[in-house]
Amino acid sequence: MWRSLWRSIDRFSLQHFKSVITELRQIKVVNAQNRDTVVDLLQTIVEIVTYGDRKDPLIFECFMEYQVLAEFVRVLKISTSSTIEAPLLQYLSIMIQNMDSEHAIYYCLSNDYVNNIVAHPYNFDAGDLALYYVSFLRAVSSKISRDTLCLLVKVHGDVVVSFPMYTEALKFAQHEEKMIQTAIRALTLNIYNICDNNVYQFITTPPASIYFSDLVSSLRKQCLQLDALVNSSEDKCTHQRNKDIFLKTDKIVDDLFYFKDMLSVGESRLSRVVTQNLLSLLILPLLLPLLKLGENKGSYNISAVTSLYIVSRLLQVVGGKHLINGVAGLLLYHYMALCQRDAIATNGDIAGSIGDASPLLHSLNDINIKVSDHEAEGEKEININYLLQHLNVQTSSNSHFDGSPKDDNVYIERFGIFAYLFSDNHSISLASLFLLLTLAENKDLEHFPASLLGMSQSQGLMNNCESAFLKVDGSILVGLMPQILKTLLKVLACQPPVSPPMQWHTGWFLRKLLQCQGNKLTDDNIHLFNTSYEQSRECLQKELDGCWFDHIPDTIGHEWGSCKKALELQFHVKDPLFTLELEICQQAIDGNFNSCFAWERMVDAVKVFILHLQLKALIFMGCLLEKPSLESPSDSDLGKTYSRDISSASFGSEVSLGSGIPCRIAFSYAGVRDIYLVALARGISGKLILAEKHPFRSQRGIVIAIAPLAGLSPRIDEDHPTWLHLQIREFEPNFVKAKGSESKVSTPPADGRWTLGFHSAKACETARLLILEETCKQRSSVESMLAPLLREDYLVNVLDRQGD
């Protein structure tokens, strides 16, 4: 043991370190024959230096005296192959990462050692060399400070003319390997956080600043790919398309958070170049089609719903005063123009009028928007001032309106974002409303018309229940609120019904707006809601005749909490991705009957009814309901030994044959067998049992098969009146997985089929009637359990119970 310990100590001795350095210096060329030896020497040096940096200052003094880093550079130059490069970079990364003393770090960054290693002509075409190289760059970036940054740049006078580590790193910014991309972004953020004025000047001016435009161009390309997925005409299942869209939006959001991190550095020049590129290359080209200018100016052939999603998500994640106010100024330009007109007519003074758009659009001054040029099959630039002139002309061309609220509302509904808000396409309508709420809720919104928000800028939309659309002060948008609510209610009342997810999201919007309205609706809108509520109730009642009626109570209990949670979701955590999912989920479902599809239909009916019941409570009671207690009907009359025996039966257990009906069934693996059919409903549960007669007990049987009573649909064969066909539910629902789209099964199992043979047609008919009778008993129990919830006076009863 002592000998082993001595060898360990000797390995990190100064004498051993010097001998290793000497051995490395004797290497004149690195080739396949001595490559492993050189790697061992490099590894040993890194281990000893790391040890010395923490425990033996003499070792690091020797490291500096012998200029060991110069030897690393020399090894790179004398290597006849690239096989030494990866381990050398790996060991250097380890050494730098583990250095603690500022003195050691300062030395490693000096004398152009790092720059020489960075500038070495590597061959990145094969192997994992790029990953080791980028890891080395990232390790160095994590150790530099404002004081040591000057060691890595080259200056001419006071001007930085070269920053090798930064510029070489940017060459990997769009690398296909995710780990490399992540490392480069971490490196750039490390640099941005410690840059001085001179380095910032280098980073934010060409050619280095091209990096930012390339980033936005890459993001724009991903947005085009996303739109292609959303609007794909290929015959792909909704589940797969949702998965593809989720992966693509996840990558887009990653990029958006990177932009947010850059803006969070707080350096004005960096923020300016990032913001201007986002506006010029992405945001404004997306907004131009939404402004409804009457011609295609700048569209990158991205659909409206995708554009609305991208802008909303960008404002949510990236934010920033310039972006928020610029987008708000453009989208609400028509509204502000009308406010300005009214202010002039009333006060005769434009200064400080509520419709003055100049403060909002200040961040857009002299920005050139890169747009597609279909004639030249390329791109061209449009100056923002030209766009604003075009908007002014469009607004002036509608000056024939007499200024009455009715005329103003008609005008507003025709142009800009409001034309999409009142679109017949429900996903576009919801996406437009989400974008407007995103603007109104954002804390960076400033210089905004007081009559539009109806609150101070320090207040929030959802916290104070006041907004541009809600403040009762004569605002044009106040007149639009009934139309906005009506648009949402039309989604709920749509025939044929839209998907439950779309209705839930619509309900979320309604709750937000109703809260701010004091839960008040106009008489017309109340009538529209009541119609929608009745449709949802009738739809649920129809499911009592379906094959899953026995699961309705459990489904209500499960989905109640999910619906309440969805309605109460805070605005700042709601992802506008739902707008894209809604766009692609409006597809016809396979019309072939299957218990799996029937299950989904039943769950959908429950979801929609719960939503309507909650909204009804919100409208008439001012609050959402807690989960109801559904009481099972009394089954004391069924408490016989026989019913208990049957209800607890399982495969292989004994049961009483009681009133069982003898029949026969053929199994593919066991031939024809003589059995008894036993059907029994107890409360809301029911079973059909096939049992063979016990060999020793004449009134007992052994269970060989069990099926749920619901959904059997007994049918006598037309050609063979002694044959009884039964349909068996094979799909087994799992409430743990039945959340949102996850409850959808892409390849549902086929339903089972049983055919039972009886000794006579009369016995076959008796069996059919027995099954129907027991099914009817079971259904009646479910109906009794649900009756209070489906009654018109349910809310009245809830209020009475609360008052007791």
C-alpha cells in the first residue's frame, strides 16, 4: 500500500513533470508509430498541471518556465495526421476547465497560445474533431473576463480588427450537431457578457455582425418549414403531424430563447442589432400580410395562422420594448388613426392625442424590410416609411365614414388584425385574439393610447380585468366587444361541432374576457350560449345510448379537473402552439364504427358538456364549479348472494348458474363447448359471463369468458335464428393516459365478435331479451346518477347547497 501511495505522489512530483516535458520536447514528428506515446505524454502533463494549480505552485511555475503550451502548439504543427488533434484539444479543455487561479488562466490566455491553437488548419470532415474543437473554445470562453479578453483580440489603435476565437466559433453556429450548436451559443453569451466597448464595436459591425442576420434567416427558414408542416396536403395522421409540428416549434422556441438571452445582456448595441434583424428579416415580413394592404408585400408564403403563432410566441419569449411597441403600432395602426381623427375633431390638436402612432413606431424608423420579390425570384427591400405612407393612404381612403361608432366598427372589422379576428376560420380567429392579448398583457408596452388599454402601463390585462377591448369609455373597440364575444360563442355553437380542444381553448378566451366584462353578455349572446349549451347537453344524453354509457360517470370525474385547470390557466404560461394544432385537427374522423372511436366520441361529449356547464356557472354565478359528487343509485334490492356472486366473478372463478341460459360456442383453439350465458347488471356496472357447468356441483359454473354488458348489441342471425351475435369491446381505456390528444389511439384494436348457438330460436330470443333487459337496468342507473347534473336547475341547486 505504501509503495502504491509513493508512486502516486511521485507521479505528481516536479521532477517527474520535468522529465515528461523533456520527453515531449524530443518528439520531432508525430506519426502513427508514436501517436499513442504523445497522447500519453499530453495526458500526463495535463494531470500534473491540474494538480499543481491547486496544490503545488512550483509545478505551474515550471509549466510557465518551460512554455509547455508552446509545446502543445508545436505538436499540432509537427503532426503528419489529424489523429493527434482531438486528444490534444480534449486535454487542453480539461486543463483549462479545472484551472482555478487567475494567474494560471491569465498565463494560458497570453502569448497568443490560444489564438494559435484556434487558428490551426484542422480537418473537420471526419470524426468528432469539430466537437472537441468547439468544446475547447467553450472552455476558454468560460474562463475569460473583461480583464483577460484583450489577450484574445488583435487591435489597431483603439479598434479591434480580429477576434479569432469568436469568428472561428461562428463558423459552427449552424452545425447539424445539436451539442455543437449549444456550445457555440454558450460561448457567444459568455463573450457578450464580458465585452468592452471596442469588442462590442467589432461584434456589431460587418462582417462579424452578419452572424445575427444569418441567425434570423435560419429562424425564418424554420418558420417556412413549420408552415409547410401545418399546411401539408399529404395523407398523414393527425397524431404524426402534431408530433412533427411539436418538434419543429420546439426548435424554433429554442432559437427564440437564445435571442432573449442576447437581449438580456443589456448592452444597447447588441440589443439594437438583434432587434433590427428580427424586425427586418422576420417580424415585419410576417406582419405585412396581416395588415391587409390589398397586395402581397413581403409575404414569404407563410399562412396567416402560422404567422400569428410565430409573432405571438416571439413576443412571449423574446419581448423587449422595441419589438412589442413596434408590433403593436403596426397591427393597431388603423385603430390609432381613427382615435387621432376623433381627437383632432374634438380638441383640434394632434399633440399627445391618444391615436398618435409615432411613439410606438419610433423603433421602426428607417428599417428596411427584406421581402420576397416574386418577379425577380429573389428578395428586395421595402423601407418602413413607404409602408407607413401606404397605411396612411389606406386609412384616408375610408374617410367617407361619418365617424359614428357603427361606421368605425365596420371599418375596423375590415382591416388589419381585426379582419382575421372575425375570420370564419376558427383557428385564425383564436390566433388573432391571442396575439392581441399578448400585446395588451405585455409589461413592455408603453406610449399606448389610454382609451385603448383603459389602465396605467403598470397594470396588467388579466390582473385588473381591463383592456383595450373592455374599458367602457367610448373606445371604438368597446363597441367591438359584443362581436368578439359573439365570434367566440359561434365557435362553441358551430354545427357540425368543432373539436373539443378548440372548444376548450375558446372557453379559455371567453373566461378571460368575461372576467373583465363582469361576466356580462348581451341578450343575443346569452341566447347563442344557451343554444350551444343545449347542444352539448343533448350530445351527452345521446351517449347514454352508446356503447360506453357505463364509463360516463368516471369520465366526468376525470375530465372535470382537466377542464377547470385548462380554463384557469394563466395567460403567461399558455402556449399559442394550440392554434397550429387546431388548424390541422379539423379533419374528418373515419366513419367506420369501432368501440375505440366510440370511446373518443363519448369522452369528447363529456369534455364539451363540462366546458359549457362551467361557462354557464361563470356567466350566471360568477365562478367555476368544483367537481360534483355523483351518487350511485341504491342497489339494496340487488344485494342478493347471486348478484354479488356474479358482480365479483373473474376468469376461472365459480359462479352460480342461477337463471343462466344453456348454449354453445366454438373456439378456434378449443372446439365447440357447452356453456351457460349469464347476464347481470348491478348499479352502474354490468357483466356478461360465459361459464361451463361445474363437474361436481350442478348449480355452479366455471367462468371461461367475461364481457362488459354495455355495447354488446345482441343481434340474431337472419339466416340462422338460433345464432346470437354479440359485439365485444376490446379497447381498454386508461384514464392516466387519456389527457388531451394522448387519448387518441392511432391504431385502435378491432372489436371482438362472439356468436352463441342455442337449442331453439325461442331460447335465442330469450337470451337477447335478457341482455337488453339487464343493459336497460344498467343504463337506468347511470341516467339516475347523471340526472341532477343534466337538469336545467342544476346551478340553482348548487347555489341552494352553498347557502345551507
